[in-house]
Amino acid sequence: MLPDYQLHGLRLRAAGGSPAVRERLRRILRYKGAEPTRADAGADIRLAFDVHTSLKTPTGTARHVGTSAQCGIEVWDAPEQMVLVHENATAVVDPESGWAEGQVHPALLEDPDQEERDPLFHLVVLSLGLLLRHQGWFPLHAAALAHEGRGVLLPGRSGQGKTTITLSLLRHGWAALSDDTALLRATGNGVRAHAFRRPLCVDPGAANCFLELDGPDWPASLSDASKWQVGIDRLYPGQSESTCTPRLLVLPTIADAPTSRVEPIGPKPALEQLLAQSAFFLSSRPDVAGRHLSVLRRLVDQTHTHRFYAGRDVLEEPRTVHTRLAPLLPDGPASDAVSG
């Protein structure tokens, strides 16, 4: 049994059937921002993964929902449960009861570094994401930052410059929650974003433009072993935040142009991007899907929405991203964005 964990007030309990599985679960939960805590009688979410040579498969009544872009994990919707299927690992997730049980083939543990993208990591994270949705916490594939107390989200698929933009803004005093994933949570005053991956996941080539990355012996990232796992506070002490209230929503796009530009967009393309980057297809239960859609709509309503075309000057002129995005942030009290 692993220690209990807390993630933004949620109580998590994890169990692994072997020392290797327990260590992997511990590293994954810490990577996603969960902090060890004293054992408690109850838990909001339970994860249990064991080693099996025979893996569970979806029942005949299960409906194929889709395939995750990470490691090709298939998602099946069975009555009252979700089934996640990979060649060497599977998981059965019961969102209503708050638990997930996984089976890991021994071959996946023999050489954990054989793949850049570890299937077990993505299976655990996907299981956790399904359970969090049922608790009203909705994952979003986005960089999340704050400047002078005002939050900004940059949702976008991999390769659209989220990490580069995050590094650029950190250089100029911004605080960062994550360069890749945030959790959205509805409150009485709007939607707040919370960190859901604390380290940055950085391509080693970025050190050619961000010289501050060169020197420390960064470990391999758990989400992609070909990249570095860069601690925000180690790189820029005091510039890591755990939560913010987004006031600006920016859709990043790599542009083959010498200079960057920003243009306002309407609520429809902004909402479409949020749906695409929140794996909305996984919200198979109508009530959960309804709450999820409501959170995304509220997020659009409370933010100014723009598209940022990142040109070559992002790398050539260090202040480019800051000078383009900072003026777009609406005026407001600093405590509105980074408290709590």
C-alpha cells in the first residue's frame, strides 16, 4: 500500500501489486502534483494496479468510445464502467464508485525505458482523469500561467509551442502552473484552473535558445522520456503557482512568419478548441458531459479570447511573447487570480 495523497483537496489512495508497480505509481502521482499525506479512513479516488499475465478485455456490451492520442490506448464504455486497453496493460474504471483497477503485463516492467512514452504512465493518468471528471475536475491540455495576478490559458495540441511560450513568459516574471495540463473547476465566482503537472516537459534542443536550461542534469520526463523534466522552481525560484482564475484564453499556433501576431476570436472557435483539448469524448455519462460543457462555456464567458500566431521572433526576440500577451490581460485585482 502506498501513502495516501492529496490533490487540490481530493484524497487519493493507490495500491500496487509489486514493488516495481508501487514505485511507478508513486512517481506518476507526484509528477501530476499529488502530495503524500497521512492515511485517512476515506478516499475520494482509489487506484490499484497489479501484475497479471492475463489482461482483462471489454465485454460484448461495451461500446468503443475512441482512442487516446497517447500510446494508442483504446477507451471502451461498458455499463457503469470504462475499460482502457493497451497491448500490455488494461484498466477498469468505475467513475461512480471512484476507483480504477489495472492489470500490467510483466513485459511492461522488464524494460521501463524501452519506449519514449510509457504506456503505464498514460494508462494511470487517463484512469485518474476519468475519475476526476466525475468529481467535477476537468483536465484540459493547456499551458496555464499568471501575470500580476491574472490567469491565462493556452490550450493546444502538442507541437503548437505551449512549452516555448511558457519558458518565454517565465523569463519575464510570469508564474506558471503547467506547460501542458490544467484541471478546471467551477466555483461560485467562475472557473478556476489548477496545476495538473508540475514539472515542465522540455525538448533538450530548447537549451539552444533558453540558455538557463543548460547546466542542470535534468531527468527524463515521465510523460515523454525523450524530453527533460524541468522543475519550475528550480529554474525560476518562486514562479510556480498551483491555481489561478483565467482571464485570458489564447489559442497558440506555430506560424511560418518572421513576426508574431495576435488576433481576437469569437466564443465559438474558442469553445471548439477547448472541447478538442479536453478529451470531451471521454465524458460519456450525460450528467458529467453536461457539467463539463457548462464549465467550458463559463470559461469562455469569463475570458478574453485570442489566437496567437507564433512567428520566428518568439525565439529570436526574448520579450516577444510577453509584449504580445501582457497587454491583452484585462485589468483586475491580483488576488483574484493566484490566491488559494
